[in-house]
Amino acid sequence: MTAGTSPATRIAVFDTTLRDGEQSPGCSMNRVEKIRLAHQLQRMNVDVIEAGFPVASPGEWESVHAIASEIRNCSIAGLCRTREADITAAAKALAPAARPRIHVFIATSDIHLEHKLRMSRPEVLRQAVEAVRLAKSLAPEVEFSAEDASRSDYGFLREVVAAVHGAGADVVNIPDTVGYAVPEEYGAIFAALVKDVPGVVLSAHCHNDLGLAVANSLAAVRNGARQVEATINGVGERAGNTALEEFVMALKVRSGNYGFSTRVKTEEITHASHMLASITGIWPQPNKAIVGRNAFAHEAGIHQHGVIKNPLTYEIMTPESVGAGESLLVLGKHSGKHAIESRLEALGIELEPEEIEQVTARFKELADRKKFIYDEDLLALVANAPERRARLIRYQVVSGNALLPTASVELEIDGETRSASAVGNGPLDAALRATDTALGLELELVDYHTRAVTVGKDAQAEVVVRVRYGEMEVTGHAASTDSIEAALKAYLSAVGSARARSEGVAA
Ligand code: KIV
Ligand code: ZN
């Protein structure tokens, strides 16, 4: 069910994590990761998944095409400028989808017209209409976005919205592209358009530069929007987009106030949040609403006392309602392949038989190092498949606060063993320098994130690195109970992705 066909009280949720979200620094994902996330979005039951911007690159086209081929229960959208080449590329990439949606945009504000597009208003209007007509001839669902709508002249915006609606756009999106609007003002644009363009289905798309994206999206809904665009964990350009989990839970928890609902399975929210964070290495701040580590933690004694007596004292929603219940102690050293497979299935992850074998082998290695293995450990094993073409055989570090840190590494690169040693200003610096020497490459470490996967001193460290390799920036990740080993494996996984990309192999 999409915005145009929903019952009057249903708000369609358009997830743009894979497009607008992916545009934020450090959030890029490879094809396999995008597909994994798309499956989780489908499990969560969003209405539309914006899979990417197909004309942007062959890799992007492939990812959109793969998602369109695999996902059956959501509309799959691909973004396009008003250019014919963009629209035809999107139509082809989306062709296998059960419900393809071509999403065309052009800016409507004078600032954008004068300084970016260098086009007149009539020219923008003409291109918008022609693009929607072309898109409508190639796909059953068409969405049009008036970029920077909230800063556009209302008269011109109304003219464009009416024209694209007339040309066949099923949904017209009114973005607050630069996060400038405030709720009363943004809501008023929707109220006016609903009155001035009868029958149009409007969508809200908000950026969070003033921290108002969710408030603006709710104001839009109150004033007639029937679709809201959002991202998991609120990732996105600059300060991000409307956080999907916050918007959805606001409508659910305050249903008496708004009287609208979504079809999102809220119990899948935490899993989606963790999946995105472990892919990108960007974890929400601990006090982030709904998905932050502390979102359901009651620290003050008086709060704890109240919650034990009756959760309603301090809890407006249960952790279980967003899938943030107790972490399960899963399996032990003696658990076999079938137990692992069925636990993964319960977590919504289906793997190919070959992948199950690999995860089981890694599980056994982990069980030798760590006594208790939790769901999070299992998820980290799945998310952090080791790089096969550049493999760490062993490393050694001698370090201390009164010593010059020294490291030696032994790697296997495409079947050939290479070793090197180096000193550094710390054990990790030394180990990464030794790795560079063994690889014979000059790499720049642009970003480095680490976190403990579970509680406990023996917890696995998950490391996500961003590495610059020539013109390319790539992400790598790995997990291990040994944090230096995790860092080296993450580094090698980034090198593997860079090599695959430069050889034109889709990662
Ligand atoms: O913020 C924006 O205006 C966009 C459009 C392309 C929909 O992301
Ligand atoms: Zn946007």
C-alpha cells in the first residue's frame, strides 16, 4: 500500500536511508550491505524503499537493480534529475521491482534557480512536467520532489505542484531541503497546497539542521501530508533527515493526539538501527530517542523504584515495542550449525548454506575466546565477514608506555605471504604502518570507530575504518575479542573493497 492508496488515517513511510542517508559522510555502503539493509526495511514493513540514484554510477545502478529484484513487499524508488538519461536509467534499474517508483526532482526556490540551475521559472516548470510525463510512461508510480520547496515562492510552488499532479505524479514531495523551516510554517505550506491543489497526495521530507525534522514531519501530517520520508537513525546530509524511528513512534505513542498510523512493525526498529550502525560504524548518541543505548535506561533510584512498581510511571513505551528487549544469551561452544542457523532466522537473517558454514566456523573460533555469546555477537559475526584476498595470518606488537611501540605483521595477499615490521607512536599505529609496508601501499586512515559489541571485559571489539586509497574512500569492518586484530582485519577489508572496486568487481 502506498501513499496514493492508503486509508485516510494511514501515513505511508518512505525510507531513504539507502539514498539520502547514504549521502552523509561515512555512511556509504557496498551492494551486499545495501541489500541486507533493504531486506530489514522490508521486514520492518516500510511502504517505499528509495534504493539509490541509479544514474550516479554503474555500482549504484547495480545496487538499485539488485534491490528491485529481491524486494517484493515495498515500492522501490530510484532518484532522478529531470534529465531523460536519468529517468531511463532509473526505469531500467527498477524494472524487476514489484512496484517500481521513479522519483524525479528539480529545485523550485529562486536561490536554487539563480545560483545552481541558472534557469527561469517557466523553464523549471516545463522540465518538471516533461520529466513526470516521461517517468509515468515508464513506471506505474511516479513521485515528484520540488527541491528546496520550503524556501520557494508559494505561488510558483503551487503552480509546479498543480502541473506535475496534472501530468500524472502520484505523490508530490515538498522537501525542507536545508532544514530551515519551523513546524507552523512547514505545516501551513501543506494546508495551503491541500486546499489549492485538490486530490494531490503530498509527502514531507525534512532535514534536521535546526533539530526540527521530526516536528516538521508531524506538522506536515497534521496539515495533510500522507507520506513521510525518513531514514534509520536519522542519518543523512549534514545534520541528517527525519529519524524514521522517532516519527513512527511519535505517531504510535500519541495516536490519540494525531489519529494516524503507519504499517511499520515497530518491533523491528532496534534491529534496523543496529544493522545500519554496524555496517557504517556510526552509532547513535547514547541518549538518542528510541534507539540510543540509554533510551530505556533508568539511572536515578527514584525512577528505577517507580518503574519496578509500575512501568507507566516513567516509561511512555516499552523497550519490547521497539525490539529493544533483553539481549539473549544465545549459544555455547558446543552449539552446531543448525542452532546457529535457527537463531539467525529468529533474528530475521537468512543466509546461503555456504555462508552458514562460514559463520559457523567463525562462531567456533569466537567460542574458544569468549565464554558467553550473545545475539549481538552473532550479528557481528555476520556483519564482519573477513576479507579473503588480503588475510591477516598473524601479528605481534611490543608496546608499553615507556617503550617505542613495534609491530610485525604477516599477511596473505592473493595466496602470497608477505611480512613487515614497523614502529609507531602507539601499538595500532605501528601495526597499521607494518601492514602498509607489507601491502606495498600508501593508505590514509580517514576515520576509525570502535565499540564493544556486548558487555564484559571479554567482549568483542567491532572496528569500522574508512581508508583513502588513491582517489577512492572505502569502508572496512571486522570484529574480534582482540582490538588490534579487529583493527587490522577492518583495514584489510577496506583494502579488499578498494581492490574489488578498482577491478570493477561489485563488492
Ligand atoms: O532534500 C531534498 O530536497 C532531497 C530531494 C532530492 C528529495 O533529498
Ligand atoms: Zn533530502
